[in-house]
Amino acid sequence: RAIVWCTVLGPELTEPTPPVLMSSKPISVLITGANRGLGLEMVRQMAETQGPIRALFACCRDPGGPRAEALQALAKKHKDTIKVVCMDTADQSSIKQSAQQVGSLLEGKGLNIIINNAGILTHSTVADSTPEDMASCFNTNVIGPMRVIQEFLPHLRTAAKDSGMSGMHCRKAAVVNISSSLGSVQSALQSYEGFKAVPYRVSKAALNMLNACATVELQKDEILCALLHPGWVQTDMGGENASINAEESVQGMLQVINSLTEKHNGALLDYRGQTIPW
Ligand code: NDP
């Protein structure tokens, strides 16, 4: 089967792409906001269709609550791989505690991939957005990912050092920040009227800048950083009229993640691997 891959990821492929995240060495992955939507689907696909995975840290803010039931059921099915971890990405002490918990579960081994997926969306205009709306979006969508990178950096560094691989690769050490095409300045200038979510747009643009800064700062440690736009997806956030379902979005995103090497360091890609405008 011929697969036409986008130019950013390389030349046209004539063979099917390898199974996502397939590697001879088991890797460990951490996903935030893993109890529903795209995060839950990422955990499901990684546990059920990818491998080998040593540990999949599925983080959510209320692991014992009703909103985590689907994740808990999945964790029960894959109890050797999925570890449910309590993490509220809007709460600094919660991120710190989860890093301590994950650190002890890693037993000195590194953490290969962090997926900063947890996010919130507020619909409001420039005229009616409150400081609280903006602060809340920033807290979850920007400060959360920054604190996660800070707290888990020692484990990413360990993974990079212990990998035995040269250069950068997602299976070595990587931070993947889930952004949005709505964070694009160009998109706002062209189509703001179609989606008036000012705090969300501003926070995702800030996340993009955070990623750019992290890209430069972490490259000496050979830790790769990238931004992914999942597409417009049928989740609680995307709504039922969205153009694709979570399964398709996550299949694409995992394929892109698996393809990331140092030439993609700092890139902003969509779930099909195509660059999108800043
Ligand atoms: P959902 O609203 O369906 O799910 C959001 C997830 O984030 C939930 O698991 C939620 O947990 C979690 N979350 C929110 N706040 C926190 C917090 N403070 N601490 C921990 N977890 C938190 O959204 P999606 O799955 O659709 O979105 C996932 C990511 O994809 C987001 O970053 C979003 O911006 C991005 N995205 C989504 C698009 C779409 O069309 N769906 C398009 C572009 C980007 P809880 O159940 O506890 O609230």
C-alpha cells in the first residue's frame, strides 16, 4: 500500500508505516487529562495497539470519581501497563505530588514521553472575557504544561541519557504539547468571528511559545519538543458536530508522534503530520 506522507515528515512512503510507538526497548509515557476525550483514547490505543510499553501513567484529577470510571476499567484490563495517577494540572502541589509518585514507580528508569493533553475551553470575546476566564485558561493550558515539564524533567533527562540512541526521537525523550489551530495568530486574523474563544486562543498561542522556548532550552539534553493539533474532534470539548472522532484523531497523532525526530524539534503539526500556521 502506498502512503503519501506529508513533506514535513519526509518523502513518500512506499511501505506501511511501522506500528505506532513500536520500539524494541519498552518505553514509559505520561498523559495528562487521561480520563475522557482524547486523553482516554490515547491511553486506550497505546495500551491496546502499541508496544512495548513499560508504563503508561494516565493522569487525571479525580481518579476515584465517576468521571474516571472508563479509565479505571481500562487500567484494570491492562494492570501491568496502565498506572492511574492523580494530577490536577491547575494545582501546583498536585503536579509536584504526582511527580514524586511517578518517580518512585519509575524506579530509577527514565520517562520517555510526556503528553500535555489536559485543557479547558472558555467561550468569550475580548469585550466580555473576565480576568478569571483568562487566568483559568492560562492556569490549565499554559502553567500546567510548564509545571509538568519542570517537575518531570529529571525523568526525561534520565530517559535521554539511558536510551543509547543518538540524536532526538520520541522513543528517547520527548514532550508533546497538545495545542490547537485556534492558537494560530493567522487563523484568528482570518476567522476569529467563527470561534470567539479569546482566553482559549490566547492560552494556546502562549502554549506554542512555551513549546518554542522549551525546544531551545532542552535540546542540549536531547529532549524533543513538539506541538500537535488533534483536528476538530468529537469530544466534550469539540462537540458532536466536529469533523472526526477521537479514534481517528488519536490514530493520526500517535503515528505523527512515532515519526518525530530532531528535524521536527519545535514543530507545530496536525494529526495528519501537516504543518499548520503559527
Ligand atoms: P475534553 O474536554 O473532552 O477533555 C479534557 C480533558 O482535560 C479531561 O480529561 C479533563 O478532565 C482534563 N482536564 C481539564 N482540566 C484539567 C485539570 N485542571 N487537571 C487535570 N485534567 C484536566 O477535551 P478534548 O479531549 O477534546 O481535548 C484534549 C486536548 O485537545 C485539549 O488540550 C484541547 O485544547 C485540545 N484540542 C481539542 C480539540 C477538539 O476538537 N476536541 C481541538 C483542538 C485542540 P476532567 O474530566 O477532570 O475535567
